[in-house]
Amino acid sequence: MTDSAIPEVVTDTRTMTIETPRTAQRRFRPSGSTVVMAIYLLFLMLPIYWLLNMSLKTNSEILGTFSFFPRNLTFANYETILTDPSWYMGYVNSLIYVVMNTVISLAVALPAAYAFSRYSFMGDKHLFFWLLTNRMAPPAVFALPFFQLYSSIGLFDTHIAVALAHCLFNVPLAVWILEGFMRGVPKEIDETAYIDGYSFPAFFVKIFTPLIASGIGVAAFFCFMFSWVELLLSRTLTSVDAKPIAATMTRTVGAAGVDWGVLAAAGVLTIVPGALVIYFVRNYIAKGFALGRV
Amino acid sequence: MNKTVNQKAWFLVLPVLLLVAFSAVIPLMTVVNYSVQDTFGNNQFFWAGLSWFDDMLHSDRMWNALGRQMLFSAIILAIEVPLGIFVALNMPKKGVWSSFCLVVMSLPLLIPWNVVGTIWQIFGRVDIGLLGYTLDALGIDYNYTQNTLDAWVTVIIMDVWHWTSLVALLAYAGLRSIPDAYYQAAKIDQASRWAVFRYIELPKMAGVLMIAILLRFMDSFMIYTEPFVLTGGGPGNATTFLSIDLVKMALGQFDLGPAAAFSLMYFLVIMAISWVFYTVMTTLDKRDGK
């Protein structure tokens, strides 16, 4: 009640102040916040713009002249990548293991997160911290053992090997995020569903999952993101058949020096999937980064 | 929330347990195994006790790498946390402009780490990069492949570029959760901007800021790909951080014993510091009654 009363008072004062000359003047000046944000966004975009700029130039133009815009606009660099299977298969391989990893991570994390958010059981707190320690494990520590483990079971250079290896840090993260979102769903909903005669699986799929749909979206986004950006493990575990795009990019360093144009084009193309995914979850990004804890 | 005691919940956790045991415990055991053995090749191993740990604790190489790593993480946290909060305070609260900011700010986070390295490698080059070219044109002697200070500055700016948005987004999420009534009360009390920040916004952000600091600490402490692509750990060993040194030792020189001992100590340091953060975080959670 009091909450709704206060805004009225404030809106009143606000409409009153707008008419004073000082604020009227201020309206034509960009506020400090806008300037800060503009500078910050410019700082973020400049290096990316430079990469895009270079990808649209020929190598001789990159090395010969210095300009903010490509003089002879060329898409040859992109053509090289999109017509050569050894290039574009890198993207396909990356996407395959990233999707596999996201599906596996979510499938195992959902029930576990439910258990952590609803029940207390022997060793739950220790287990939760132990899971988190895996998020803290430096991939460098695991590179060699993973290589030996997956070689010995014949999974070296397969997509599933990379997908499983990335579960090391994605599963704990997914559990953490989902647990945060599930805590926000009142327990009474579970109890009502059981009284109504739902079995646990039916309740989970039909009632609970729709309630935390945004949480699942955010968790999927993070699994996608961390699997997509990781290089050390995916490079160590693959050689030819499942080689990720990030590793393929080292090919541009040849005997004749670096093929800057193609390197830049490949870089730009690795940004595209991320940008698409961001677009879909843009309204949940902030909450997602807070791991559902806001 | 009051949780029901239910030991059957273990069955729900079981898949995660099995998967993580497969992908974490088995490899970690391999590392432990290597750390206490020595080999003369031919796959013949013999017990070496704790001698590798002893060696590593007395090796200048590891202490130097650890020192550089600590310095790097400290600088990163000192820059990114205040800057992130500052950016979050200036972010528009709603509308198209706000979504636009969110999307642009998330962009660096989704670029593969080696591409981040490549972007800055190009950007900093004196001949073809905007940053290097501009600095050179201004008469500043800048060369990140030769000069230690330049290399450090470039690596740090790169990391600030890459990760400040994460802190900003977290802080922003914290700010959005503050009810308007708090600000109105502050206005009635005629609180200064600083007082609003200190007594309303900062305490409300404390929880998410702890997550931000925890994530930034862990990730900066494990950093590998970006500086590896940018400087390759050079000039000399100037930007050889712990992970770079470890990969050099394990996969480059195949010194499995020392590398394994190194790994375990590295992991322990991260775990110990993270545990402190985690404890503080859960205490904060409880205090807020979540």
C-alpha cells in the first residue's frame, strides 16, 4: 500500500521540476551517463570494428595503406573460408560439440539443481562446493590427463570427447545457475501438484519446467558460451575430424607470412554465433550473469 | 526456503556425480599419480615420493610465475571491479538503448579466447593495427613484442576489454533489484549521491559483486589462451603466467612429474582462495535471507 503511495508523490515533484528553466536547459545537453556509456561502448567496439574492417580488405591493402574503411571492398576472404571444407568444417565441428555439450550439461544438471534447491541430504553442502571446485579447475591442469583418458578409451578426435571434457566446467555452472532460478519458485507449487496426483516426472516436465524456462534458457546460453570460447581442451583433444574453428585459424600462418585478411574474416565469423545467441536471451542476460541470484 | 530432509535426493544428483567423477576425478587421479612418480622412459615408473613437490617449492621458475600471476590478478581486480561498477551505475535503466547496451557489452564475452588474442594482436601492431599505429603516430615508442611494460599494458587492456562487461552486467543486475522506494526514501532524506551509493546501492550489490569478484579471480588466475596468442608469454618470460608455464612444462617439455606437482599446488591455491570467497558469499546470502 505504502509502496504505491510514494511513487505518486515523486511523479508529482518530477512534473513540477521539469518546468523550471534549469532542467529545461539540461535537456539539450547529453547527460554524463550517456557520455560514459558512449565512450565505454566505443572502447568495446573499436577492436571488433578493426577486425571487420580488415576482413573486407585485400592483403596488399592491409599491409600497404592505413585506412578506416576498405577502399576496394572485397569479400574474397569470406569466400575462401565458406568454399573450403577444411575451413568451414571447423565451424561445423565447433557447433556440433557445443550443442552436444549444452544438451548433456542441461540434462544432468536439471534434476541435480532440483535436488539442491528443494531437499537437504547428507553431504549436500560439501557436494555443492566440490562441484564448484571443478569450475575453478584450470583447464591447463586437465589438458594432459584428458588427452590420455580419451585416447585410452578410443574417443580421441571425436566430438563427444570435447563435449564431455567441457562438462567439467559447464555442469557445475549449469547446476549453480539453475539452482538459483529454482529457489525462486515457491515450494507450495510442488506440494499442490503432488496433492493433485502428479507423479514426480510428470510434475517436473509439465509444471516445473515451464516455470523455470528462462532459467533453462540462461543456463543453456552459458553452456554454449563457455564451450564456444574454450580452446585449450578442444585443441588438445582433436586432430583432424573434430578440429574446432579456433584451432583451424592457426592455418593462416603460412610460409609466405600471415594471411591477415582470411584470419580477420575467420575471426569475424566466430563472433556471429555468439551475437545471434545474445540476441535471443538479451532480456535475461543481466539476471543470468548474476546466476539467478537477484 | 525450508528444505525437507530427503536422502533419496541423492538419486537426482547421481548423474551429475557420475559425469563429473568421470571427467574430473579420473584425470585428477592421473595427475596425483604422476606427481609422486619418476620415469626413465619406456613407460617404467617408480615411486618418487614428494620429491617433485619439494623441487617445485624450491624452483625459482614456479615462484616467479606465481608472482607474475598474483600481480596480474590483483591489477585485473583493481581495475575491473571499480570500472564495472562505474559503468553499471551509468547504464540506462530501460528502453531500446538499454537492450542495445546489454547486447554490445556481452559481445566480447562470446568471442573465442584465441580470437580475443588475435584481435588485440592485430590491434596493437604498429604497422596494421589501429592502436599501435596511433601510438606510433603520436611518437610513443610502443612495441608489445619487445618491451616488457608494453606487453603487460597490452595484456591488461585486453583483459579489461574482455571482462569488465561481466562485472558491469552483474552489478547492473544487482542495481535493478533495488526497489524504487529505497531511492525515494533517500530523496526525502536529501541524501547525497555518494550516500545513496554507499548505504543503498553498495550493500544491495554486495552479493552479486562477490560472484563477480569470485569469477574474475578464478578466470584471471587460470588465464591461458589470450596472453598465449598475444605475446606467447614473452618478451622473455615477462607474461608467462601459471597456466602458460604449466602447459609449456607438461605438453612442451613432457616433464610430467614436476608438471603434475605444479598442477596440484596450482589447483590448491585457487581452491583455497575461492573457498574464502565462497564462504563470504554464502554468509551474505544467509544474511539477506535468501
